[in-house]
Amino acid sequence: MLDRYKSFFSLRCDAFRLTGKFSLRSLLRNALLNRTFRPVVTMRLCQNASQSASLVRLLLPLFKLFHKFSTHNACMDFPWQTKIGAGLCITHGWGLVVSQGAIIGKNVTLFHGVTLGRSDKISVNGDRASGYPIIEDDVWIGPHAIIVGPITIGRGSRIAGGTFVTKNVEPYSLVGGNPSTILKSDCVPDVMNASPC
């Protein structure tokens, strides 16, 4: 029961990020008409069904089909199993790639072409160790930024467009370049319509 309410609360916060207010009417309208919001809705439906102990769980195959259709239509690779906090905002979305093992916090903004990817390290004996990024709350990630490996992007940070990040980023940092460098510390987070999560 708690998972269902948590999922609805997260969806409500996601919808709030679009306009700065919430109404059931705008949630439904955006779920049907907004190409980048629809995958967020279907992701939350899949997560809710997979965690449900009720008959809702039987709807998971249908929700997965909806999610596949919505991500294909939005031209993004966005697995429903990814752990994502409330208040996610995807802007434009074309070419977005999120690895299933990535973890995304609350009130995060992702632009088109962003990659949150896995990195692999292979030891001399052939063992493979994979790592995924953790994006903390209130992070803004600009167009075509690439973030790979077992790193953490600190709370309130901003990642400039086209940045290639393979190292941890301290909270409230402005990062840019390839390879990435910290351009400014103690920056103000860029969270438009921050949801009350």
C-alpha cells in the first residue's frame, strides 16, 4: 500500500516540475500529449506494478509495453527499473541514455543527449567490475553531457552541456569541459519549479 502512495507522490512531484503546480487534469493531459513526460509516467506505472502485492502486479506486462512505446516515441533509452527520486524533469529528451544501474535523486533535470552510463574495469585475471553514476538531489545536467562510472554528482551541482565526467563532483559545483573541471564552487542550484518532495 505504501509503495502505491509513494509512486503516486513521485508522479505528482514529476508533474509539478512541468508547470509549478499540480492538478489531475494537467497530469492526464501531459501524460497523453507531452512526449518527454509520458516516459516518466509509464516508468512510475511499471515501478508501482512491480512492487505491488495486489492484482495491479498483473498489469506490469501492459505497463512495460506502454513504457517501451513511450520511450521509443521520445527517442530515449530510459529503463523503468532505474532508481529515480521524485520531481524528475526531462527537457527535450532526444537521445537521452540512462543505464539501469544509475541512481537519480529528487528534482533532477536532464536535457537531450545526456548519457548516464556504466563503466567497466577488467582486472588482469579477467574479472569485470561495473560501476554506475549516482546523481544526487537538485542536479541540472545540460545537453549532451556524459557521466560514466561509479561516481557521485553532488547535490545542487550543474553539469554544462557537452561535459565528459568520470570523477566525483562536489556538491554545488559548476562543471564543464572534456575532461571535466570544476569551473565554480558554491553555485546556486538550477531547479525550475522545484517540487515539494
